[in-house]
Amino acid sequence: MQSFGKIVQGLLTAAIKNSLGVDMLAEVAVSQQMGDYKCATAIKLFNMHKKTGSFGCATMKELAEKIIKAVPANQLIEKAEATPMKPDDPAKSPYFINVYLKNEVLQHELMNMLQTGISYKAQQKQKILVDFSSPNIAKELHVGHLRSTIIGDTACRIFEFLGHEVLRINHVGDWGTQFGMLTAALYDAFPDFLEKKPNIGELKVFYQGAKERFDKDEAFKKRSHDNVVLLQSGDPKITEAWKYFCDISRKEFMQIYERLDIKIQEVGESFYNPLIKPTLQVLEEKKIVTVDKGAKVIFIPKNKTPLIVVKSDGAFSYDSTDIAAIWYRFIQLKCDRLIYVTDIGQQLHFNLVFEAAKLAGWHVPPKTRTDHMGFGLVLGESGKKIKTREGASEKLMDLLDEAPKKAFEQLKERNKDIPADSPNYTSEADLKIAAEKIGMASIKYFDLKQNRVSNYAFSYERMLDPKGDTALYLLYAYARMDSILRKIGMDPAKMQELINKAKIVITHEKERELAFEIIKLPEIIEEFVNELLPNKLCALVYEIAVKVGEFYESCKVIGTPEQDTRVLLIEISLRMMKCILNLLGIQPLSKIQSNHYHTQILSLIHI
């Protein structure tokens, strides 16, 4: 695939140089009204050079037209024109340059995708580390981990699609004082732990019991602190108990990751613990660490709050671990870019860590890049944090269970009046498979379509609405296209034969609108690389689904002279939707179980 926005930008940048003698990058964006792309740079240039006569142009329109005339000869642009921002008052209005692509360009690009696949690669391959999810050992994942896990996975999928080497890192909290009390409680309850591994029941309950003793029992508290020292020194007995708790948590985490189709590598805080002292030694040699009120700190210019890398009592902190981690990631792993996906409240902390890495010479922009991919809170429909009846944070597993349950109830209700011997009847087993897919897709899409920096209200009713901007609507649009192709007997072999012999020819405005949406993927991907906003990718796949529906309404497919070209347009729409849904971590509903399964489900989720 090509980024036509980039090509248009290059042509207009050359035109500005040719006509005005100015080296300025043209600002090009997709047009929502007139033309395919719009450029506002003529407005900027006119205002910047008013005192010197705006290049001899009396109006913005005149300047825009001067630039248009200097566009180099090309096979891409059908026409470019100066368009007033305020059509009712063109004399005083600022003027955009609107660019229209040739239909032949769209047709060729769509056929190229059908023949060679949907692919868009970065010009230069990088090693990119994405730090996401990051739950704490001995604690359950709660709703607060939802956004980091889903957003981080999508970021990884997009960078992998671009051909980068992506490290998916789970920086779990597997080190610290809590393991002192857990190991002490374990050996109190099970003195023969090393010989016989016990079943401690629910880890959360065991943790709460240990915490209660820690807060009330001074002798237990002292043994807990002693156990932390033993753990840090590598004592075999305490280390074995620590591993035991980590294994229990890891199994619970994996249940959630498997349901959400998350691939991630655990590299917890304990991994960096041995690296803290040598890392701090390097920083001290560089005279970046200073002593303040008995603690060792790093002061960052223009920031009042320092990083505390060694507390006044000699203990290490989260700051210590994160400094060691960023050293390891830049110096040992030789990463080009680091992306940390946490709640937006940690932005200041990570900005300080990034600046410290600059001071140390490990992070050297623009050769290297760091991003804090912060996100807002998940709220209940009341606008407050989601809580259980007991006031605790909602468990993520409970949230994941509820969405498929509600989807299953919807499907079962629509299926109840269909006779069991009808070909349109769907078994309960198939309904549960569909409900699980719909539930996970709905949770993911509802989260990803939000602006990540904003809070949002979690609502099963809205996320499972078949008529809105939801995963259910997208799954229906995808299944409907698949159904049309099956109806005319299209299998992979016949489709390939059609691709080899026929071509897409745009003859209707709704075909063109759909075609242009499909070719926009590279621009959206490029925007994501710079802005890290997955909601724009959601907006694209939703818009493709909408344009497909408008195309159906206006353009008959089966039994028309245009059948072949329109079947190809449906096929590339299907492939593009599948590609984007995959980038969002969503599996379409098709070709599951029996041959008529997807048709049955299609009828059940029909809008």
C-alpha cells in the first residue's frame, strides 16, 4: 500500500518551493467535505508574509492558485482547486487547496491489494518495546488493568504490522515488602511447605489475611521484614515461597490474557533488582545523583520533584527500578523506542525517568524516542469508579464474564422462536462461542474507540448496541459481506480466479466513497505512530462499515453487468475490515463450526 496523503504532501511541498521559493512542508489532511485531501498552507504563508506583499498575491485565493499551477506533473491528481473556507463570503474567506485523486489511482491500489495483500511497512525497521498491563503479583487484575492491556496490545499489533521488532513486556510487580508477609504467613500455615506444596485457596483471601496480621501483630511484622531481607539476599527457602506465589498469580493472569488474545512476555521488577546498584553507580560517576535530606535523588531541570533512587533508610523504590529498566532497555536491549502504557496519573513520573535517561546519555532524541501512552479512567455509568458492592475495584475477570453472558442472553432470545429442525436454528454451544467472541470484541472496541486520554463510562448496553458505533455493528457488517460472497458461490479458488481475470472499475459515487475509505489505512497508521491514538483506527473501520452499507443501498451487486467489479469491491472491503479488526485484536464472526454457522449468527445479530 501507498500513503497517498504523503505523495500529495510531497507534490504540494514541491509546488510551494517552485512557485514561491520557500522551503515549507505542506500540511495535508484528509478532507471531510470537498476533495480527497486539503491543504491549509496557503493560508499560513499568506498571513506570514503580509508585510512583504504575500508573494505579490492580493488574496489568499490568488496565492493558493499560484501554488496549484506549480504542482509537478504526476499520474495521481485529477484536479486541485482553491476552495473558500466560508463559501458564503468568498471575498474575505481563507482558502484551502483541495486535491482530488484520479479514479484510476484508486482502482489500481485496490487491485494491487487484492493481488499482493494488504501490507504497509515502515521505511526503517526499529526495535520498539511496549510496556503494558503490568499487574501486581498476589493481587487480581482489576478493571484498571483493562485499558493498559487492550491499548498496549493494539499498539504492539500496529507496530508489528509495520514490520518493526516489537518487545511485548509485562512489567509485573513481583518484588517488594508484600512478599515478606506472604512468605511469613505461608510458613506459619504450612511449615512443611518445601516438602508438600499446599492448596492455599483463593490467593486474594490469603493476601488479605496476611495483611491483617501484618497491621496488627508486631512479631509477625518483624518476621515479614526479615523475610524481605532474606528474599533480596537469595535465601533458598524464602525464594521458593516467592516463586510459589508468582506461579499462582501467573496462571490467573494467563486466563485473562488468553480470553483477550494477548501475547505478552513477563519481565517483572525482580529482573531489574540486581541491576539497580550498578546503574546507580554509573549515574553517580556521571554526577547526576545527589544527596538530599539523606536520600539519593536525581533532580531534573525545570522540575521541583526529584526522582528518589535510594530512600533515606537505604531502601530502593519504584524510581530505582524504573531507572534500571530504562538503562537496560536502551543500553542492553538497544531499543529505538520505548512506550509505557499506564494511567495518565503516572505521566509526571515517567517524564522524569525519560529526562533522567537523557541526562545519562542513554536516551538521545531523535535517534531514540520515549512515549508515555497515558489513559483515563474506566468509570461506571454513574460517572464514578467501578466498584463492587463491598467497595473494592471490580475484578477484570468478572467484567469479562458479564459481557459474553449478556451477549448470549440477546442471541438466545432471538433464537428461541426458531424450530430446532430449521436450518436457521443455532445450537446453544454455537451461541456460546459467538457470545464469547461478541463479548470480548465489544469490550475491546468500546475501550479503543474512546480517546485514550479521556475517562469513559463502561456500559454493557451501549457496547452491545447493534445499531451504534459498536463491535456488534462491525461484526454484522463483516458477516453480511461474507454472506453475499457465499451466496454467489465464491470460495477462495473462485475468488482468486476472479481477481486474475477482472478489475475494479468505479462507476458510482458510493463505490468511490468506499474505495477512498479503504485506501486511507496508511495515513491512519502514520498518525498512530506519531500520536498513539487507536480511536482513529476504530473510526476508520467504522466508516468503512458505514460506506459498505451505503454501497449496498445504492449499488445492486448480484445479477448486474457490474457484478464482477462489485464482488471484488466487497472482497477488498472484507479483507480491509479483517485487517483492521485484527490490529484491534478482534476476531470476526465467520467460518466457525458448521458451514452455515455464520449465516445463522448473522440472522441473529441482524440490525
